[in-house]
Amino acid sequence: MGRIEKEEYIIGSISLLANRFAQFGDSIHEDITFKQWFLLLMISKMDDEEKSLNSIADFVGTTRQNVKKIVSQLEDKKFVRVKPSRKDARAVRVELTAKTQKYFDKNYKITAKKTDELFSKIDDDKLDDLVMDLTKLIECFED
């Protein structure tokens, strides 16, 4: 297999994996979709400064429009609160609610167990290599 074919294989595999991860996540979480859970997780990992739709989109690597759609769904379910920004009159800030923390606490063990099962066929050294390689791949988009 030549370099181009390997690169195409990698892109196709990552696309396939994205779909499979979504199905996997949807099977774990009953109240929210994998995309909603992932966005909540990413918001929780952001610095404590005010989180706007734009800053969340930048952090997650998607568009403001995608974030706004998911945030709206999460707001309807009371997982986030959307308020006017204190810094910019044109922006809104997104805050996680207590319901989100309770949801994370309640589902942490089952999520960790299912994730551990998913990666059980990969030994620790290979997992370290995969983390390193994915980090390098992500960095390719930052150039």
C-alpha cells in the first residue's frame, strides 16, 4: 500500500470510528446523545473563564452553528444555562448546571467500565502509542 492509499485508509477509518463511537456513546447514555455528552464533557474541561458559543466551538474544533444547535438541545434538557455575556453584548455565555454534574457523577462508573471494555484488546504500550499518534494527527490541523 502506497502513502496515498495509507492516508486514504486512515481518513476512512477515522470517519468509520467517529460513527462507531457515536453509536457506542448513544448506547451508554439514555438521556442525551453522544454528541451532547461529548460537548458537556468538553465544556467541563475548559478553563474557568466565561464560555461563549465561539470559545466552545474553537475548543471542540467545530462551528459556532453546530455548538449552538447542541447547546439549545441541552438547554431544553436543563443541562446548560445560556445567559448574556458579561464581556460582549453580542455574545452569550454557556454554563453547566448542577444537573450536569449529577449526571456525570451518576454515569461515571458505567462510562468508564464500557470505555475500558472497548479498549481492552489494546495493551498499555499500544494505547500510549495511539495517544501519541492521534496527538500528532490533531497537530497537523493546527499548522
